[in-house]
Amino acid sequence: MILRGALFPSNVAISMGVEPNATCLSFDTFQLFLTVFIGIDCSDGFCQVLRMEHQSPPRGGAAVGHLGELNAIEAGAVIYWRLWSTGIDGQRRTHADFSRVLGEKPGFEAVDALAQIFDLCVRHGRRPLMRHDLDCKCLGADESCIANFIGYASECKREDAALIASLIVKPDLCLPMAALAQTFGLALRRMALAELPRGAPNIAAETHSTSKTIH
């Protein structure tokens, strides 16, 4: 059986083993096309739509790198973003870390900025942000976005930070969130340069040792 008048794009035709712009296809080749490219099964003499289930990571959760590839500020942003996302205990640990290194008032201001950023992302985010487990060495796509956002803000590049924020929240919130990110990012920078008291985390060291959780 020959099906005449069937024209296919060259990339589809080549992948099917057919010459580009062929004007006729054998029925077997046409069956292959229906099955592979469209998801229709004609093996029993009649066509039916195949059940096609494609498992893929949640959007934003796919690993795009490793924490060890980030600088101390970006890695610290991801680590504390994860820790804050774990709930009350993680938030208390975050506050304790910043207060121990920076002092009570500067520590509170930094953590308050992080809390406001997190709240804006939850209430006004374009979609839920994905995160990896606290001890995971992978860097997720959303986490990479957060790392760059805080990183630019810590360098006082507020416009660049606001541009990245536009991928996360509504446009009218980008500049206010960039200002909060600058407060938090500069605090991370001071922590990375500070002589750490005993028991406080070393952000720079964690770079090399180390919403929804992916794994």
C-alpha cells in the first residue's frame, strides 16, 4: 500500500530513513511515523492513541551544576535558602548563625531580608520554586537563579538583580526584592570575610564540602 502526497519536513524524513520531500511513503514507514512521532498505534489494523507517560523533573528542579562551582556568596545564598525552607527549626538556625557572626541587630536585619524575599516568592512567585535537600551537592535550576540573584545584589548591581528577579516574581516587585537581596547579600559577604566564632558555619568552606525538595 502506498500513501501518496505525504510531505514531511527534512529533519523528520531523515530520522525516519526517508528522503526529504518524498512524495510517497510505504504503509510500514507511515506506521512508524505515527507511532514514534505522533503516538498513534496502527499495529492491529486500526489506529489508536498510545498512552505516553514521560517522567521529567519538576520545572526548576533539574540539576544544572554543583555547589562547589559557586563562589562563597552564591553558595551561602543557596545553603541558607534551603535551610530557611525547612521550617521553624531551620529558620532559628539561620537567625542564630547570622547573629553569632554579625551581631544581634545586623544579624536580625539580614535574616529579616531573607524572610521577606522568601515570602514574596511564596505569595507572588510565578510558580513554586524547587530546591534540593540541605545536604545535596547538586545545584538546581531555581537555586542557580537564586544564587545569581543574591550574587549580583551583593555586588550592588541592583538592576541586574532586578532583571533576574523578573523571572521569579511579578515585575512591580523586582526592584523592592532586589533591595532586600542587597541587604542579605552584603550580610553574606561580611560573614564570608569575618573571623568566625566557634560553632558558626564557614560559608566559604561549605562551598567545597558541600517550595519543594527534589532529593
